[in-house]
Amino acid sequence: MSAPTFKSMIKDGTAKRADALKFRIEDIHEEPGFNLRDEHAVDADGVSFEENIERLANHIRAGGILPPLEVRPRPEGGVYVVDGYQRRRAWLRAKDDVCDAAGELWLSVVPFLGNDAERTARIITSQHNRKLTMLELGRGYARLAAFGWSPEEIATRVGKTRQHVDQVLILARANSDVQKLVREGVVAPTAAIETVRHHGEDAGGMLAAAVAKAKAAGKHRATTGTIRGKSLPRKIVTALDDVTAQIDKALPDDVRTALQAGEVEHVTLPGELVKQLIEIRERIPSRQERAA
């Protein structure tokens, strides 16, 4: 049995024809300041904004298919792109190779229905083409926050956790020197977020020093590991945990209560526990050794 044709499926009611909207490429515009993408950034794979557009343009020239652009009416005429900025630019770049006999290029579009905040959320949740970087996401989350959305509302709308939204907003609100290092790809976003959270205004200088240390070690960017240094060996951590548990057990309840209240300056401990603490301290690498 042969497969049915589209024509036969329309005839028997299995499918319906729909009026598809198309616009000339010249009538599809970018809204100034709306796009979240940073044209000077590179993604996690090291691909730049321009390189990705050229990749899409080559895909178009080879006969590849791209999803329709999502658009909204433009007061001056034509439409604004809501989702599909890079696709629009790729079509423009490939126009001379794929236009019709009249030299025109008509693109299929899908109307977007929603307000200004929902348009921003649409860009964030779009799965077409290159994913947004952490800085680009941060720009979007900050815009939604300016619209009055709470972190919980943002997380629900974009399908992420509240913790994720909080972390990205930290990066979005970081000083320009921190964002510059992340944009250049020499500092991992997670490292920048952690450093800003703990050191605030001093984060930029600390991250710049971490970048220098990473480069000296032959690494292309600073990570949380570069900043923190090497973790303590598990054996030392276990030994320290054991002896502190013994100290806690050795303290009488009234002494522990007084310590928590800040009413005691000195306590007496068994000599063996103090000896164990000294031995553990001698086994801990120095900060210089851990940073090496």
C-alpha cells in the first residue's frame, strides 16, 4: 500500500490548507535594542555571532530549511522580528543566491501574540540556532525583572530553577570588568558568579589575577578551580571531621551553650585532641602549594 499524498489527505479531510504569511525580507526589521544577543561574544564552542550567521547562510544556500521567523507588526510598516534575528541576517546574506526571478525573497513568518515582557521571554526560551550565553541570558532575566517579574516567575516561565535565575542575575548585575572577562571567554561564568557573590566590588581584580595565573599554567581561561586552588586531600578532610566531632562530644553542654552565646573565651580540651589537630595542620598543604 502506497503512502497517501498531501493532496489526497487534504481531499479526505485528514489535513487542511492554511493561509501562510510571507513578507519580503526588506519588510522584516530588527527592533533597536530588543535583541539579547551579544554580537561580540563567542559561545561555549568558540563560535562567534558572525560565524554562526555564515553557517546558517551556507545552510540556506545548500537548500536547507530554517524555521519561520516570529514577528509582530511594526508601526512604520512591515514587521519586527521577535524570534529569529540570526536567521533573518542569514537570509539577507544568502539572498542573491536564493531569490526568485524578480530578485525578491519572501520569507514565511508566524505572528507573535504577546506583550513586551512575553516577547523577551520568547527569545530566552527559543531553541532555534545558537543557545544564549550566560551574559545574554542575564540581560534577558534582568529585563524581565525590570518588568516586575519575580525570580520565581522568571524561573517558571523559562523552565529553570530559582537558583539558576538568581545566579544568572548576579552575573547580569556584575561590574563591567567582570562581564568583559566572561565575554572574552577567559573566565568561566560560574567562576565569575561565585567570585562576585563572595567578594562583590573586588571580584574584577581577583578574576584578572586568576586569569593571569591560568595563562601561566597554560590554560585558556580561569575556572572556579583556578580561583579556589586544589581541594584538600580526602584523608585530611576525614581526619579533621573526626577530631572536630570528638571535640564537640568532649564539651559539656553548659560550655557549648556559653560558647554559642559568646560568653566564654577559653576552654579546656584533652591533650590528645590538641595533638591530633596539630598533626592534621602539619599535613595540610600551604596556600602556595595548593595554588600551584
